[in-house]
Amino acid sequence: LREIADELGVAHIVEGSVQPAGNRVRVRAQLIDARSDRHIWAERYDRPLDDVFAIQTDIAKAIADQLQATLSPAEKAAIEQPPTSNLVAYDRYLRAKKFYEMMTFDARSPETIRQAIRLLEQAVAHDPKFLVAHCLLARSHAYMYWLGADHTPGRVALAKQALSIALQLQPHGSEPHLAAAWLAYHCHRDYQGAFAELAIAQPGLPNDPSVFSLPAFIARRRAEWEQCTANFERAVELDPRSTWIIQQAAQTYWLLRRFSDMARLLDRGLVATPGDANTRVARALVDLESHADVQPVHETIQTILLEDPSAVDAIADQWLYVALCRRNEAEIMSALASIPEIGIIPFNVRMPRSFCEGLVARAQGNVIGSDSAFSSTGSEMEKALREQPDYAEALSVLAMSDAARGRKEDALNEGRRAAELLPVTKDAMTGAEILRNLAITYTWVGEKDRAIKQLEELLPLYGPVSYGQLKLHPWWDPLRDDPRFETVMEKAKKPVELK
């Protein structure tokens, strides 16, 4: 218990168990001083199942009394008012929340969020006044849009509809305004609007990790790296068992090529969730990205697949990346077979499965297969762009698919236009991904000078280019005979210098 308390940064731990039996439930709860292992309070509740929310209230009040905590009127009201009285709605909400919290480096994220949305829609159907379910539904729709899994005005409208209901239920509530902050960020890149909503939400949620993680996300998009890392570290302290927060914090250090900090956080994540496949792969990727040593991550992936073959769905995107870096034909094809139809989504830039097929065919020298796959990608991106002409992420992917098909002028125009639409000054992360993709576009159309210049400009900033990727990944192969590319690779070994 002392170790858990130290990890959480608390002096007391609440332990408990729940045993349902038919239409009744038995709940045991105890409050323990983690420093001395002394049991301060304990109680057993045997009640009808419908009374479970009243039990929660009684436990919260008892703990507050034992700790002699002074509760504000708002805190007292929050304890006394259960989130819902409908057990079915609550069950659906808890299951959805679990799916929502699975948003990690997981190739299944789009489907995971879809499942959360389905469960939340059921929850609010059972209880239309279920405030936190409406809030999480708004956030889930917004994340679907942000992720690129459904980047449409219709998805934004669904997010706003759920948020509107939440605000009608509790106009001044912290939860609806926290949801509004996430919606401003995910649907509009409205950083000021997100901060304004967060300022309303924060007093009622002083220990919510979002109070620090959302500012960290915004700072990352603004390239305010010191603020970003400080806020992420604080969010990790508040929720040290959150795989999502730990992985996002680690990803920030990857962008800065601070691989020792990346490893430190992922090691911490593995203490909390040692079996998490994505965290294990991310930790092993440190060696690939920093030293072009592919063996540790290859062995980690093979071990995971032996332990649990179904884990392939979670790590499919990383497996394909590693397989391409290893140039292992059989492994590449196995990894490709596991990529979902929606494809992979690095930094909000969705590359459909057909793009992955084209990339593999290109690496194999299969011109016909490459043309066919990239043609399919191009058609999909063109359809998205007819509906949203300024969708920079889709334009960036279209540029690469056109470059692969020899449509040089189209590719160059599209790649440059994408970079203009979403510059790093507006979004440091996705903007940098688009610049990396522009460098790939230049590489594939034979514009070596421009490709190397683009990489030289990108490296001092931050972003999705590492020494290991430059050294091993096939999409940089056309540059390998140029001495300037060797110089670029050497520069990529060093961390980003913060100004």
C-alpha cells in the first residue's frame, strides 16, 4: 500500500470490494493510513442493488468525515447527487469510459471510440438527464473528428449536439465546460477558446488530470515545449496509472528526440500496466529511433504476438513500421495483413490501408501494385477534398500518392498547399507531419535538393523524423547516395535545442 500511495502522491488509500448477488449487493470499504498501514475506518453495506448510488454517497461522506475535510457546498452537492439513478445507463457509461480511456498508441483507436459512442448513446437513451454521459459523448464525437477517422462537419455537429444537451442540464457545471474545452481544441484548434472553457471548469475539478493534460496538448500544438512537458509531468503525477497520459507525455519527448526522457516515462507506464502491448512496443522503439537498432523492438513484437496473437490488432501500425525498417519480406506481408481498412493515423494524418499497400509494393519494386494501391488512396483523398477543400491532412496524403504515381506537378502543388493550409505556427505536431510528408513527396518525384532542404529545415524544429527512421525506412531510399543525407542523419542523432 505504501508503494501505491507514493505512486499516487497520497497519504491515505481507500480499499474496497463489491459482491452482487441477485438483486442485492454487498460493499466493503475501508480507509487506510498508507504511512502506518493503520485502518482508520471500515464499513460493510448490504443493500438492494438499486441502492448502490446511495452507498457511494455514504462512503464519500464517511471518508470526508474521517479525514476532517471541509467540503464546499458544490462538493457536498456533487457527493449527494448521484450521476444517474439508472443502473443500465451507468453500466453503459462505465463501459464506454473504459473504451475512451484506451486511446493510446493503439491501431484500434478509431473502432474503440466508435464502441464508446455506441455505449454512450445507449446510456443517454436510458437516462436523457445523465450529464457526464452527454459530456463524454461530446468528447468522443470530437475525438473521432480530430483523429481523422470521421473528419466531417456531421461529426462536429454530433459533438455540439451532445455538448448543448449537457450545458442545458448544467449551464455552470464543470463537466460540461471541460467537454466544451476539449471540443474547442479537437474540432476547431481554437486554443484560446479551450483555455476560456477550462478556466470555467477548473475550480470544480482541481485534481482532474485534464486540467493539466489539455494545456499540455495545446502547448504541444503551439511548440511551447517547456510548458508542454511541465504540464504533462504534472498530469502524470495526478494520474500515474493512465496509459494514455503517460504515452502522450512520452510522445512529446520523442518529438524532441529526448529519448532518455521518453524511456523514463514508458518505464513508469510499464510499472503501472506491465502487460500493455503498445507501451511495451513504444519502449522498445526507443532503440530504433535513437540508434537505428531494430532488434529490441522486433523481439518485443514477436514476444507479444506469441503471448497473445490477438494483440496484433493493437500494434499493427508499429509492426508494419518495424517490418519495413527490417526489410523482412514475410514479416512485412504479415504486418500489412493486420492493418485495418481505415489505415494508420500518425499525428491526425490518416493514411488508409491502400496507402500502406502502396508503400509495401513500392518497397518491393512492384510498380503495378504500387500504382493500383496509390490510385485507390488518391481517389479516397480526392473524395474527402471535394467535400472539404481545405483539409490539409488529406491533401498531404494525396500529394504522396500522386508522387508515387509519377504525377509530379500535381504532387508538388498538393504538398505545398497542404503545408500552407496547416503550418507549424498553427499546429506544431500535424504541421510537422505535413512537412515530413512534403519531404517524402519531394523524394519520390526526384527533387533531391528540395527533399534534403526540407529535412534540414525540419530537424531543428521537432517532429516525426528520427535518426532510426532516416537510416532504415524505405521511403528515404532515393536519398541514400547523397552525402548531404548522411549529414542530415547525423544531425538527427541530437535532441532538439529549445529556444
